[in-house]
Amino acid sequence: MPSVETGNLTKIYGKNRALDNVSFQVEDGEIFGLLGPNGAGKTTLIRILTTILLPTSGSARVAGYDVLSHPSRVRRLIGVVSQAMTSDLDLTARENLNVYGQFFEIPKRERLEKVEYLLDIVGLLEHGNELVASYSGGMRRRLEIARGLIHKPRILFLDEPTIGLDPQSRLVVWDLIRRFIKEDNITLFLTTHYMEEAETICNRIAIIDSGKIVALDSPERLKQEIPGSDVIELRLSGITNGIADSLLAIPGVREVALNGLIAKINLDNGAHLLPAIIDELRKYDVAIEDISMRQLTLEDVFIRYTGKSIRDEEIKKVSYFIGAGVPRRM
Ligand SMILES: Nc1ncnc2c1ncn2[C@@H]1O[C@H](COP(=O)(O)OP(=O)(O)OP(=O)(O)O)[C@@H](O)[C@H]1O
Ligand SMILES: [Mg+2]
């Protein structure tokens, strides 16, 4: 049985189709990543799957239950770490976890033990009696991950779990998540703007743009769909007719895109072909002003499907003060 299954899921706000006929499945035990530019519909999808928002049309089943007809069953089987930080600032970490455990009616003794266990796992045992108001962003995020796991969910939804954190805290959070997956065999459904993280962590990735899923596969296979294994980017002093065709004629060069004075070349074995490319350009009256070479990444896949890249400025635009709230009791 799939952990998540949607059929033509659609959400319309006024004239805006935030989700447009989204159909996909997430298998049990998978780490599934949702990537998309700002406003693509990621939070909307997570909110519907976590029973916080109603779809306009279509269906969604989570942990085997329909989110519309059995929301309370779904809520007991999922954990949610929302894009917004929603832990209570006026309570200590211990109190936050304890209150949440009470929502889920975990018996007192078991609850208190679980709180200590989770505080320990997320490295907050020594800070358990401090007010969350005094926490750093990374500490608060770790607390919220612990909170999402208090009732032993089968599926954990994480909306931008590392957004706004410094690189070191991001690593800590991902290590934590990986450990839980291994130990508890939990299914993970996450959104992230950080491509490299998605590439190393996720078994499969869906790219969503303007409410539609435009690609869905393993990171390796998504990359294989793009011609070449490497990318060389050249900044030239000028562009002359015929440059693109000449470069394309070199065996191993798979694709050439010219954008202003930049030539982006997708190719197999870039290091090996670089001299041939330079030789070819000597035939033209242009100089190479700048050159870079790298392996193809998920970012290239993302740009191909969405026409956009995700840069740091884009990431900063994402608000972590909005997002899905905590699951409420029915
Ligand atoms: N409550 C709402 N009312 C009206 N429009 C909304 C509402 N919530 C979201 N939208 C719109 O729906 C679209 C999808 O928004 P959503 O928050 O799901 O995107 P996202 O992919 O999570 O973006 P981000 O990367 O910025 O978190 C956007 O165009 C957004 O403006
Ligand atoms: Mg969002």
C-alpha cells in the first residue's frame, strides 16, 4: 500500500490554480522530495495531505486513509514539521513536547519517557528546561522534528525543514532525519529549496511548477534525462554565427545553448573534450573571457523543467513564518 496517493488533486484560490490535477504515489519507507520555485504549490500540497486544507477537487489517501473522509485517522498516523516554526515560545522544550504528547493522548508514563528519549536524540536534553524563546533557529527546528515524532508516526511531513538555518545546523537536521528513517522505517515527505540536500537524501523527487508535477523520478534518472554528464560554461567576447553548430559537431558535445555572451555546453567527459572546444573556438574571432566546468546537478534538471534556478535570494524570499500549522484534534 502506498504511503501517499493522490488523484487529480486540485486547489484553486480565486483564479489561481495552486494545484492542478496532481497525481502521484509515495511508496512505504521512501524519502520523497518535492522541489519547486516559490509559489509552486508545495505547502498547499502538504497542507492538503496533512488534513489542514481541503482540496477543490480530486482525492488524496495518506497512510491508507482518505484525507477527506478520515482526517482524524490520518492525523494519528502522520507527523508534521511545518514551514512555519510553531513551537510555543513561552514554554520550555520539555513542556512543548509534553503538551503535544497530550494532544495524541499518549499515557503519562510513556509520554514522559518519550519526551526524554526525543530530547536526547535531537541533542536538546541539557536545554530541555529552557524557554524556546531563548533557542536558536536550529535548536527550535530540532525540537519541532522531535515533536513531529512523539506519537510514532508512519509518515513524517517536513515543509522546508532546513530553510533559514545556517549550513552547520542544516547538516545536523539532515543527519537527524536520516537516523530516524533508518531506525524507525518511517516514510518521509519533504519539500526543500536546497537541491544538493534533495539529491543526496531523497530516493525520488517530484518537481512541481505552477501547481503541476513536471517531472518525477530518482535523482539519478532525472539527471540521466538531460544530455551529457558535465556542463562547461564559457563567457565569450562575442558570438558569431556558426559557433553553436561547430561546437555541436564535436563528438561528445550533446547540447549547446547560447544566452547573450554565455555558451552553455552539455557534454560527456568535459575534461577530455575541453581542448577540442578551445581549438574549435580558435577558428572564430572570439576570445574566451571566462570558463567553468562542473558535473551536471539536479539544479540543471530543475532549470530545464521550470525555466528557473533557485538561488540564495530566492531561498530568502521563502517565509518560514507562514505554513501549515500543527494537526488539531478533531
Ligand atoms: N490562503 C491562500 N489564499 C490565496 N492564495 C494562496 C493561499 N495560499 C497559497 N496561495 C497561493 O497558492 C500558490 C501556491 O502557494 P504555496 O504556499 O503552496 O507555494 P510554495 O510552493 O509552498 O511556495 P514557497 O516556496 O514560497 O513556500 C501561490 O500562488 C500562493 O500565492
Ligand atoms: Mg511553502
